[in-house]
Amino acid sequence: MHERRDRYPEYDVLAKWSGPSWNDKTREVIARRLSIAPEPRFFTRDEYDTVVAIAHRIVPQPAGRPPVPIAALVDRKLHDRIMDGFRGPGVPRDADAWRQGLKALNAEASAAYGQRFAALPDGLQDKLLRAAQCGELKSAEWGGLHSDAFFKHRMGRDIVLAYYAHPTAWSEIGWGGPASPRGYVRLDIDERDPWEAAEAKDGSDAAARRSNRRVR
């Protein structure tokens, strides 16, 4: 794993909570997202543990801060029947695709290594996920769902979107959040509004710290 550099040191998007960037509805949505407990409501416990393990491999998180509860966010989306409104070719409805894909992935892990996916060491988990991404997993449990379609159109997509839907990830990438009602004005490449966070460069974070203080 590559070493992660903090591009936005000391920046915390939640410092905008009472400022002009967010209105009551925005705060309500963000508060609900922050309150999601890391417990399954849609998945079974075994399924949930598998999603946790997959998320750790697809979006590894730094140890120095509370993790984004990716599995819980995916679980809540499925429990609340929040769907994208479209499906990739050959991919069942969201909930069905997740259940079938997790069942098949665990079957592949058991057949190859004698253990469920979540119990495997990181290297073997990565090996199975790469095989799924390339469409190389062919267990009967996949049925008509191709492993690469599940990886691209459901599993990988939902996990990455869940991570970047959380304020912790917004702070990590220097994003200001929904900005409702303030809105964004400078939208072209390499442009930013004066109240957005500045990226630290050349190992120096002094400018970023000054900018982040102004944002707040």
C-alpha cells in the first residue's frame, strides 16, 4: 500500500456546520449519515462481515482516524431500498445482486482455500477480488451474474460511493460538502472558491492551514 499524504492538513468539513454553506436540510441529511451504526439491518451477520472485509481491501483507510463505516452505509442503502435507477447488463436488482455476489464469493473462497472470504489473509482476499474484477470466477453460485459485472456495476461501485458520501472522506479530499444554499461558482479545472480548502504542496502545509482557518 502506498503511503498516504495528508493533502488537506487540519481541514474539517464539519467546521462548516453552523456557517453559511449549509442549511437545515443539509445538516439533517449529514447528521443522519453520521449517526449510522456499524450494524447490519439488510445483510445477515455473515454477509455483513464479508462486506466489511471487501471494503477494507477496495478502500483501505488510515489508522489515525475513525473509519468511514462503508459496510453500514451500503447496508442502509439496501435496507432503505435506495437504488440507482438503472442496472448494468446482466446484473440483477441491487439487493439480489449483493446477496448472490456475496454467496458466490464466499463459495469461491471456501472451494479454493477452505475458509469464508472474511477469514482469509489480505493477500488471498486481493487475489479473489482481482479474479472477480477480471471475470475469472466461474463458480455455479454466480448463476447468470458474471463476477466482473458484479465487481464493476454493484460491489465496487457501491463501496466507493459509500466512502465518498461520508464527511470524513470529504475532509480527506478537501471537498466542502453539498454547499447548500451557498453553492459553488468556480467549477473549472484548478479553480476553487475562496472558502474552499487549499491543497498542501511540496510538503508544506502552511498555506493550507491558513486557508482552512478562513473556511471555518
